[in-house]
Amino acid sequence: MMISCRKLTRRFGNLTAVDDLTFEVAAGSICAFLGPNGAGKSTTLKMVTGLLPPSSGDIQVCGLDVRSRSSQLKRRIGVLPEDLGLFEDLTVEEHLSLIGDVYGLGKQVTRERGNQLLRALSLEHGRDTFAAACSHGMRKKTAFAMALLPNPEVLFLDEPFEAIDPVTSKIMRDLLQSVAARGITVFFTSHVLSTVEQIATQLIMIRKGRIVWDTPAAEVPVSIEQHYFDLVEAPVVEDIEWLGSPRS
């Protein structure tokens, strides 16, 4: 298994944000990690990428113990954080050059891979644009390219499809399916259930820090959206009668 968690728990004082999670994700899977705000998704993502130590439990990624071998792990994974992690005074292309230097790829390899990613993500026209001047979609695609550049074994993506346009979403979906077909494991959080329905091969749903569903996506008995509503968070239905009523 490329990702394996056993009894993973994280407490912040008296608050248990992640409570006894146990799950596995196989190589080449696209695993959607779903839950409402505050369910523990981002906390879990930070733990499995070595950014936050667990209060208890075991985590292995790429066969490495995350707590004891986090430096080796970071060279084998790609991460798209929720805040994107961009530097406002660097251009799109300079971000890719920086990642190439960090991973020791060499200038020619970095340039070749960077050019391919810029073309694939329709970022060529913006390669010299500073992050501070980029649209949200350009910023998201830049961070996505940074996660892909080192050819990671596992991709961890926090809300990759939030607040982006349909074309950017399609480009990113297609790329994720392509890299998963080549064996890269994808683990992502998302509130965009229509996109999850299109690409996920495994679904893990959590509520209040605990897993309530973990199966292959094909085994969900109804639509993913309906299953999410049934197990995780039902929408509030209330008739606000004064909206649309005659004004006095």
C-alpha cells in the first residue's frame, strides 16, 4: 500500500480533531477524502505529509514511516496545500525552477519538465507573471505544476478543484487520471462532489474526525452526492417565506 494509517489520532488540547483513523490507499488509486468543514480532513493531510505530528497512531507513505523518515518522504511526494504556498515576488516559471533546485533535478531536466507542464496546464502565456498578479486559477495551476514537477510517487492535494473555472478543472482532472494510470497515487480532499464522481476510484468519508465510509467508488450504492448527504452532512431545508413575498 502506498498510504497506510493505523489508529491515527490528533488532539489539540481537549479537542480531538482526528479520532482513530485506519485506512489504506493502493498504488495508482485516486482517493477522495471527503467531509464537512472541521471534520479533520486538512489535519489528516498535514499528518500524512509529515507537516504535523500525530498524537498517536502510525503512518506509512511509500513504505516509509512518516514520523521517523519525513525528510526522505518529502522527496517522494508532491503536495498542493490549501494555501498554495506561493511566493508573491516569484514568477510562475521561477516557482518551477525553485522546485527543481529543491529536488536536485538539474537545470535542463527542470526546464524540460517545466515547459511540458506549462503547456499542459495552459500556463505558457503566463510564465513570466508574478504570483501576486496571477488570477486564482493561474495560482492554483502553478501550485499543481510544482507538485507534479519532481515526478512524485504520491500526490497529496488539498481542495484542488475549489474556486477554479471549468477549463482549469477539466485540465487538472485529465492530468490526475493520466498520472494515476501510470502508477502515481492521488489522495485529495474536495467539496466539489461532481468532480469526485468523475475521477475518484476510492472514497473515504469522515465526520467529526472519524471514518464513516471507505470503499472503492464503484461500490457506492447511490450517487456520491446522495451518499455524502446520507452519511456525512444532510443539507438544511428551510423555506424562507419572506424571500420573494410582496414588499409592504
